[in-house]
Amino acid sequence: MSRLARAPGRLAPGLLAAGLSLLPAAGAAHAQGAPAGAPPAVLAGKPAKQLFGSVKAPAPPPSRAIGFYSKGCLAGGVALPATGPTWQAMRPSRNRNWGHPQLVAFIERFARTVPKVVSWNGILVGDLAQPRGGPMLTGHASHQIGLDADIWLTPHPGRELSREERDTMSATIMVRADRLDIDPANWRPDHWKVIRLAAQDPVVERVLVNAAIKKALCREATGNRAWLAKVRPYWGHDFHMHVRLGCPDDSPNCRPQEPVPHDEGCGAALDMWFTDAVLHPKPPKEPPKPERPMMLVDLPPACTGVLLAK
């Protein structure tokens, strides 16, 4: 068991302020017969998104991505600086600019390269992960282990945005209102070249975009098109690309995603996204039951130590 997984039952900064005082302590929970690695009883009753969403600072090193992209946590997270020579982090009030060091290094490297490849001044970066990863209070199902980043398809404006602008500025939608193709008023050749640059990086496992954007890539990409295999269509993602890194060597408890198919993904599998059943699904006959929220016990056992580490 790792050092963080053995961390004592003391709440991380931010949890006490949220009213989640640790009574009984972790040791008391174990004394009552809870299995090793089980969360203390007071934490076990809280949705994991509340626990991880209230923590304001990262767990101490070593850096590790733990679990799966949509069910895990992050130890030793580092923050992407809010402003760099060729990037700006958006939505600072969310405190979601944290990631595994390999993700932050990728973003900084990618941002420096973008102006050398296209006419952009740099990039605008959306959500990465919370300080300790884990489920978020709002939005993403993934982004939990510090290996996911949303990169806007709106170019860097060439000036430093104010904090208010970063929290309120809207990204440019790249998809037509009918969802069948890109919006030619906003889409430019530079867009597919920026997506190609991300997909060609060896640490990138896949890039998620709206199906209409994938259609444009299939139609416009020239030269060696092998990188298209990494770019996969997914719901939403009409104003940004979701870049996902593979599991780092320093994270043996990181669970990789199934490899992407080797084909370009420009055939029948893409056409399916534009069928009426997908674009205009019929409502279910009976309203679906609310999903049970993810609890701390649903995450890998090491995430309890990450949450409690001080």
C-alpha cells in the first residue's frame, strides 16, 4: 500500500470548512470492523463529488493518477499556471486547473508549438481536474485522474484577459445549429491543424470532439492521416477538444482505456452520429430513475488516503 493510502484519518484543508469533521476518525472506523482502506463512516455517507469538490489544495507527492478517467483521483497534482507566454487558463473560479505533471507539461509544450504551426497566438485552456481529482460537483463525468484537459477551439486573443473575462467569456461554437456539420462562419483550416497537432503528440491517448468536427477533419485533413484514428466523436464538445493522455509510467494504479481502433474513423461509425435516432432521440416512455451518486467507497481504496492526506 502506498504512503498516501496509509495517510492518517485527518481531513484535508477545505473539508473542515465544509462541515465534514471527522468523527469517528479513520482508526475508529476500522476498530468497528470496517475493512482496511474503507472510508470513515462520516465520509462514507457523502457523495464523492462533495468531498473532492470541497478540497482546495492538492495531496502531497508523489504524483500518481489513480483509477480510471471517470472513477479515480489524483495524488501530487500540480497547477497549470493561470497565464503563460502562449496560454491562458479559463474559468479560474472553478479551481480546475490541476493535473498530473505530465498533463501540465503537455499543455505548456503544446501551447508553445501552436503559434509555430498556425496563425494563433496560443490557446485558451478549460477544465483539467480538481486539486485531488475525483468526481466534480458539476459538469464532467471524467477529468478525475489528472489526465484530461479541455482546450478551447477559440484562439488566444493576443492579450491577457482579466479574471472576470476568463470566468464569463463564451467560447465560439464550431457546430451548425442543425448539428450536421461545422459552422463555416467560425471554422477555419487552422482548427483542424491544431487538433492534428494535439493528436500527433505521443503522450496523447485520444482526442474527443463533436461528430460534426470529426466530419470536417475527415473531409479536410491532408497528408499523413494516421492521427485521425485518435480523434473520436462524442456528445457535446462543440466548442473545445477534450485531450486525454495515456496512463503515465509512475502510476501503476491508473487503469487505461481500451485502445482506439486503427482506422481513420471516417466511415459508417461516424455516419451513425448523424442519424435521426441520435440527433433527435425519442423521450423514454417512463422517466429514468435518478442515478445513485458516486460515493467514496466506489473509488479505488487509495483515493481515501488521497482525500485525507495533509
